[in-house]
Amino acid sequence: MRVDWKRVSVYLLFALAVSCLVIGYVYTISQQRPGNVTYQKIQGDKSEHLTTFEVMIEPGVDAGKVYRALMLCPNAYGFVIIPYDESRVEPSQWYAPAPFPKEGEDWLIVVADGDVYDADVGGWTIPYTGRIVVLDLDRYPDLILASIITHECTHQFEAGRLDYYTNNLAAYSLWVNDEWIGFHPKMGENGWKALYNLYILDEYLNNEGDDAA
């Protein structure tokens, strides 16, 4: 059988041209797609995060779980994990000897071992300073830890209603309906409590950063 090399050459050139077009398209799209900037802070650009926190993980805490929990937090908050530095913390005035960021150590989250320290809360903060402690218990799933972190981070922008959801249930229920999530939140369930953090954050963002308290 005789091979028409001229026709084969045309087919090969056509296939090569199509391949080049596909590769060029993929490269162009990859250059235009924004990357994950969760661990970066672009100076002067407020569009990526409301703020960025440093995160210190106390020795003995499951760092892998903390990492996953941070990734599950809303993009309104950015995080940079740094080595644990005891010189930046002191015993908490509320739950000593649990560590707490010293005065002046703003926008610092300390994730401590909740199975070691005696406290009846999952975390605490001084609002608007960014000084936060989150206690991780071994039994906490990733999402529960993420919810506690999100709650304390949101306290830096709204301190009036965040801890008092039972007094704000009507407005929360309306938001749940408006956002096509459901009709009536069941606040005895962890999922609805976690979503309340996002409700408060959404209210803040829709008020152009003005404190919604």
C-alpha cells in the first residue's frame, strides 16, 4: 500500500498547530487565574483579607489539624503559621496558666492544648486587638476548631451580637432565608452556631466595614 506522505505531513502539522493552541490557552488561563493568597499579605490591597493573623501552635497540639482548620476558615481572614515563641505570651488573666498574647502582640493567635488547661470556653480574645487564644481538644473535629477560630477572629470586627445569638434570632432567621439556606436555624446544633459567625461577618461586609454592633 502506498503512503501519501504529503497528506500525512499536512495532518501532522494540523495536529501540532492544534496542540500549540491548546497549550497556549491553558498557559494563558493559568496566568490569569488568581492564586491562593491565604498565607500572603499584599500591602495596600484590602480586597484579599480583612486582616492577617500570625498563628503560633503550642507544642503538643496537632499541627496538621490546625492547618486544616485554618484552611476551612473564611477568606476574610488570612493566616501565617510561625514558630511558637514563649516570649510573646503570658499566663491568661482569665484562664491561667493558659497562654495569651502579651500586650502589644496584636493580631496573634495562639492555639493551645485544651486538654491541658482548665477552661469552660473554646477560645477568648480582647476584641479589636487581634490577640486570641484558641483551645484545641483532641476530640474536636476540624470544622469545630475552624468554627472557634472564625468566631474569635470575627470578634475583631463585631463584639455586640456575636456572643448573644439568642437575642438576635429573628434577624438571623431572616438572613438564613434570604441566603437560601433554610427557614429557621436550630441553635442547639453546632452547624447553625458556626453559620452564625458567617452571618455576622456577612453583615459587617455588607455595611462596608462599619461595625454592625
